[in-house]
Amino acid sequence: MKIKDIVKIKGGKRLPKGENLQTIPNQHPYIRVRDMKGKFISLDDLEYVPDNVFPQIRNYVVNENDVIISIVGTIGLVSIIDKKLDNASQTENCAKLSGLDYIDAQYLYYYLASDFGQEEIRKATVGAVQPKLPLYGIENIEIDWKTRNERISIVSILESLDKKIQLNTQINQTLEQIAQTIFKSWFIDFDPVHTKAEALANGQTLEQATQAAMAVISGKNTQELHRLQTANPEQYQQLWEIAEAFPSGVDEEGLPWGWEERYLKDVCNIVYGKGLPKNKLTEKGFYVFGANGVIGFYDSYTYEKPQVLIGCRGTVGQVTLSYPYSFVTNNSLVIEYENSCVSMYYLEKYLSNINLKEISSGSVQPQITIQNMSKVKILIPNIEILNFYSEKVKEIYDKRLHHFYENQSLSKVRDLLLPKLLSGEKKYVCE
């Protein structure tokens, strides 16, 4: 059966000449190929059609359960439109396949994302210099459109794995928000410091000021802290020690007493990653990090422990924490911290809260050099607070890494099952 017998196919629309997308959210998100990072569209870096421009492209929107496919550039990326992006605008570099319900949209996605579907997409692609997947090519893609019950069963099996992957991803996003909240409170807003200073200024004792800081750090009120002291004295004592370690005032520059700003180059070793041609990447092995995260695998690694990376070419200023036993390319700067007073947890968060794009150089192709990074200053709190912070967030980072590895395993199982289910090699339950 051909795809044109199953769905309606329509291209997208570019913005009118002279008009640009905006980063300020409104009711008109615009889906680009770069937003197609998986089964569903990534909401992280969406841009939006200005309100006054949308009426000119309003006939080129996608709806829930539409399947979209990239037709130029990186051809063959496939995503499903969910409820969050119903009525979003669609780039001219994608085509939408519409008219399906939830189950059939899922099945079509899995088929097109499989080796079978990708081979059909390659056959339908035209042009040697500038390849393109034309709409008439999509129309004639052959698809094994199984019975309704078979489609339901296949989707049920594969979707159960995807839902677990999605849940882990959502948990990791929540953990990331928790880590950011702690960091901002302690090292940007200086909440415990200001709380202690205010308490002392109001005539309270140092003990009362420390208890006030405990409330800010833990999010508990006085009664809850008393209950914690009775129920879990060890946890209460640890909380007391954290609050006690914070200074009780700031200097003339607004920094907590005893804390100082130092140049990053005087705290850490800043080096470039190692060159690695793209044709050397493999399908398995050790993770390879480019300027914007993992780009593939290689048969050796450059760092045994996770490292704080900064995209220095391409995606400049992107801060990433690598995985254990990873290869880092020269599209990233490595901020080596092992012989410094700061942990990777503190360093990664501190640099993530700086707009590093501002220090990039080069107008045609922006880049961040070691010399650029030498201008960056980093706040160095007292060692007790640094240690308490690392202890507090280590569990968060460990959980995130565990969920990442679990997702990798689940993805491998799904990708192994997918062709077997579609070919009939793997039996599925159906009525």
C-alpha cells in the first residue's frame, strides 16, 4: 500500500520575506527541522511566529496526531504532533501526513522511523547536489499497513517502552530543576546569607539566625524543623551545619563574607578537546561529545571521569556535563576541575548560569577560545559550603545518569523489536 492511500500530504510554509521568528512565546509556535529531536517535538528551543505575521501562513499548521517528516537538509527525520503543539505552524522543510487517529499516527511514525521506512525514504529522495524528498515521492512510499488489531498490538508494545523513556526524561528534567533551584538560592540570590544577616539586624541571636537560614535552605517552617529534630536528629544536625557554614553578611561588593571571585583559568585547567573526523565515528563504543552533546561513538575515550564542557564552535556557549568514559572533540572546551577547589557539580551549574555567548569572537563563525574563557570569573565560596553543596546534589546527578543509562537500554530493546514486529519475525498478541 502507498502512503497516499492512507494520509493527506501537505508541505509547510516559510515566513514572508523580511519577517523573522521571535523567541518570546505566544500562541503560534513554529516547528523547524532542528526541533525534531525524537518521537515528539522538543519544546526547549522553540521559536514563534509574530502575531501580525501568523495570518499570512495560517493555512500551514499541524494538528494533533499529524506525522511530520523532514524533506530537505537532514532528510527523513520523523515526529508526531502532540496536543501541546496542536495548531502550530510548520516549516517549508517538512511535510505533514494527516488524517490519522492516535494509534495509526503512532504506527506510521514507527514504520517511517524503522530501517524499512528509512530505506523507502531514501528511494524517494531526489537530487545529488541538493537532495530533497518531494511530496510526490512521499505519496509513493510503500508501507506495510497491517490489520487494525495488528497495528494496535505493535503500537502497544513499542509505546510501552517509549512511555518509560519519556517518564525517565521527565524525572531527569525535574531533578535538573531541583539542582538549579538549590544553586540559585545558595550562590546567586544568597538566600541563607541574607536571611542570617536580616535576623541579626533585627536583634536575634546567632542561633536564631542560623535556624532562620535552616528554614530557607530546607523549605520547612519552625514547627516542621522541631518535628525533624525529634524524628531525625541526624538530618537536623546536618541541616544545622549547612546553615551555620553560610556567612551572615556581605561585603561592599555584595559578596558573602569570605567568598571571592577568581578567574576561571586560575581555578581550573582550560583545554580544547581532541580532533576526530566525522568519518571515524562508529555506531557503538564510547560516547563522543561535540559542541552540543553526544554526536556518536568511538573506540576509545579521552576522559575517564565526567567533564564540564563548553561548546566552542558551532553551538557556542552550550554547557554540558559529559558521561564517564567519553571522547571529547575539539568543538568543545574542557574545564578540567580535578585539581581545583570546585566540584564538577558546582562548576557545571555556575557556568550554565552565565551567558557565555557574550564572550565569543568571530562574526562569520562565532567561537569561544581559551583566551576568551580566561576573562571569565567564578565565585569561590568557603570550602565547607562547596562540600555541602556537592554532597547535597550528588544524588541528583547520580539519579539522572542512572535514568540516562536506563533509557539507552530501553531504546536498544525498542530498536531491536521494531523491525522484528514489522516483519512478523516477532509475534505479537492481537485479537
